[in-house]
Amino acid sequence: MRKASSPGTASGATVHEVARVAGVSAATVSRFLNGTAKVSDEKRKAIESVIDKLNYKPNVLAQNLKTGSSRTIGVLTQSLVSGYFADAMAGIDDVLQGTGYAPLIVSGHWHADEEAERVELLIARRVDGLVILSGKLKDAQILKLAQRVPIVAFGRKLDGPQAYGFSLDNYWGACEAVEHLILQGHRQIAFIAGPPDHQDAQARLAGYRDTLKKHKIKESAQLLVDGDFSESGGLLAVERLLESGRRFSAIFAANDLTAYGARLALYRRGIRVPDDISVVGFDDLHSSMYTTPPLTTVRQPLFDVGRCLGKAIVRMIGQEPLDLEVPQLSLMVRESVRRIP
């Protein structure tokens, strides 16, 4: 009967068997598997050959208990179904391939209390690091949590011993969007804002206002309507715009989902895009190039953002220099804007 002296696999192979066949000690095999010490090329090749031959797969749980590492990265998102967050999560997952780390994803649903609860859950699961995608946690809360686990956050600027955060230039992106509309001859430009307590929404509103001011276009309170970054919010906002009776030739929506809802509201009223009203969004979700007509929008390279976040947390855990190139925004000009002669 084989003695179960160390964790094995479905094939029944153990660390001791791998060591015996490779002609090395069990401690050397363990160091190789855990990456805790350098193993000579000769021994590494011998171990890899035997692992392949015996189809050995380590017991990850047992390894984690020994090393104190779960080999998981906690990811706090705000939605599991939004294309915005899905692209970023895909980027994180892509960059973790081959690192030995796997993502553990939870959602905070834009509620600070729920976010805090989910972060505590992830820490209790002994994740090696945390990635936070937007949300309503305060910077001070995140810096305090970073005393317990390394954290990388998107949508805010953080700099601490175990905390790093970056955001894209939403103000610049909004300025580019409004500038594009003005250069196409539009002067009556409505803006559907995002949640007033959201930093990205605040920056986009400021960009809208400042660009109008730059071109000496008077801001109209009737053309500034509230939204909530959702399709339904965009639809309701356009209903309010049309009911106000105030004329406008273009809509700048605070994000693409809002633009989708706005487009539907216009369609139901028989208003054509862009012949009657031009529409610009913000995010460049994957589906935005397939709307009718394709949506002009500010592109956030969210997959690349996710990759950047993934690289940052792995390097932070490994105590390596971050040395990251943060992705940049760009304006994607498509057919949802027409030029006014």
C-alpha cells in the first residue's frame, strides 16, 4: 500500500515520488513548486521532466497553508453584468494568466457598506492582494485596509506603502467630446450628467462647462439634466429635455449606457440620430461601434486598464517597482454626430 506521506493528485503521485525519480530531495521539489528559492537548471529540468511523466499536480490548498499565500487576487467590482466592468475584469484575468494567481471576484453594487463588507470577506479568505474597480469607499478607508493587504484601485489616485491608485483624465475626455461637437457647428449642447457624488461624473461635468465657457457659449440650466450612468437614466433624461421645450442639436451623455437610453428615447419620439440630434457618449463599450448609428464616444481602454491593474498588484505583492504605463483616453469619431453647415 502506498503511503500518503505528502499531498498528491488524482494520479496518486506525491512530492516524495517526484523527488525520488528526479534524484533530488523532497525539500528541493517543494522549493521549486513554491518558488521560495532558486533551483539549479539541471535540477529544475529533472523535476519538470518527472512532474510531466507522473502527471503530478500539487495540492494547492496544502501549499497555501504552508506558505501563508492563497495565490488569489481579490477583485471588487460594482457590477458583474456591466460591459464597462467586464472589460476591466477581462484585462485583469488576462494578465494573471501564467502568474500562478487567480482572481476572486465580488460586487459592491455601488453601496459603500456592501463594498466594505465584501472587502472584509476577501481579506478573510486570505487573498494576497486586492484590486478595487471604482466604488464609494473613501480613500482613507482604502489606505487603512492597505495596512492589511496590498491594494490597487482604479478611479482614484492613491499613494501609500501598500496602496496604489490611478484614474484616467475624465476632464480632458469631456473637453474633447464637447470640443468635437462645437467644431461640428453645434452650440445648443445638452449634457446628461452622471451621479453627483461620483468623481468621474464630476470631472466630466466640469469638462462640459469649461469647454462651453472657452468658446463663449452660455450654459443653459435647462440643457443640464441629471442621470445615473444607466440606460434608463438616459431615457428619462431625454424625456425631461424634450418636455422642457428648450431647443438643442446635440447631446453629450456622461457614459455610453446613458447614450443608449438617450438614443432609445429619441427613436420613440421619431427623432433621428444624427440627422435631427447628434449624440456623443463616454467609455466606448464594445457594443458602441454596433449601435445604429455607431456611437461617437470617448474611449476608455478598459481591457488595458485591467491589465495595468493586474500587473500593478502582482508587482506590489512581489515588492517589485511598479513602473507602469497608464493607458490614455481618446476620442472615437463615428456616425452619431453630423456637421451643421
